[in-house]
Amino acid sequence: MTDPLPKARDLEDFAHAKGDSSGCKADLFFARSGLVVAAVFPALPTADTVATFIAVLDSALARGKHYSLVDFSELERVDTGAFGNLLSALDQRRAQLGACILRQTLVHPQSLAGAFVAGFHAIFQPPYPAQVHMDRLQAIADLDASLDASAILRRLDAAKGELISVPDWLRDLRRYLQREMAQASLEGAARALLVSTRTLQRQLQSQQRTFSDELDLVRLAAADDRLKGTREKLIAIASDLGFSSAEHFSDWYKRKTGVSPSSAR
């Protein structure tokens, strides 16, 4: 299989292109000690979910040594056939997994499905250091002390938002916001989605969301990418995200995350 990971962003793009409400989402993060590959499973994973996860895993293994985070916290029901396929695929890659994965944390749900995740982990007996957690922040922190656990959690939440029965109109809204972040408006979003502003507001209310909530979600993910992945000036980042000044951006970022942009770097 051709490696779809010539650069960091491509793993996310690859996994997001493959995923739907039953898919699997993935993302990359960089710590001082190396690469972290994170995967988020949906509530009702299927054989297609496992196939996407294995494709992402093969691509990550091709990059060499890395840390691994697998988030099962939304898992509600277990397809034993699909997880049987996963166990078989992992066994076939056991030697490569042992050579490439430096450490792994699994996040299991606070439900009966959590017992299955813990049992699956015990049956597989991973050939690398691994731990199972219920707390996602702790799972991230245990991977590597240099990771910004809160920022990664926000990225995982964004990935989860695309997995958990997201209506098509909300997916389209988030794509619009990613494209038009600097000029995004409720009216512009409604035009892009071919609905009235009142209809869009009602749709958002049905999801217990607001337009500002969605815009902040997209902006935070973009801000974290730029702050941690580049040395760009704050004014450039602020402008691209739709803020009138670096000060306005800094105030917003600190209000949303509790830290300043310079501290986040």
C-alpha cells in the first residue's frame, strides 16, 4: 500500500477522507521525544472501521517509531467479528508493532463495553508498554510529559464531533468554516448550505450548539496547529483566523484555553 503520510497533516486528511459515522478518525501530534498517532473509534464500530484503522496503522508503522493513543471512550456496542479482524491484523503485525510503538494508551468507556476493551487488551498482550485509562487527559499525559494534553484533547473532541452521528448539514457547516474562517458569518454559512439563517439557527439549536460554538471549535484546532507547528507571528495567525489584531486573538485564545498563545508554544 502506498504510504499516505509524506507529511504530518496527511494522516488526518487520509483518515478523515475514509471515515463516516461508523469510521475511524486519526490525527498526528509532535512531542519533543517523537511522533504521536491518535485514533478515535465511534460508538458503533464496524468491519469498515477496523479496515480504516488498520490502514492508518500501516501508514504510521511505515514512519517508524511513535507513540500511540487509541480512544474507545465513545464505544457503546461491540461487533465481535470486527474486533476479531482487528486482533488477527494486530497479531500479523506483532513484530513490527513491537519495533515501532514506544508506548500506547487505550481509553475505554465507562460502560459494559469498557470491560471488552480491557479484555481485548489482555488477550492481545501488546509487545510494547501499554496502559488502559478511563480518563483521556491522563491517557495523553502518560504517553509523554512534553505533550499539551489539553490541546490534544480539543483536537480529539473535534474528531469525535465528526464521528458521533453528525448530520450532513453540520459536516457541511464545519467544512464551510474551515474554508472561510477569516470571513465566516452566520449569513454566509446559511447561503453556503442553501438554507435561511433562521433554519440554520434552528438546526444548531437541535444539536445544542450555536454558530459561535462551531466557529470556536474550528478556530481552536487551526490555532493549535499553527502555534505548535510553525513559528509564524501572532498577527499572521490572528488575521487568517478572522481576528482584527494579535491582541484580540490572544485574549480569545486565553479565554478559551486558560493559557496564552506564547505559553501554548
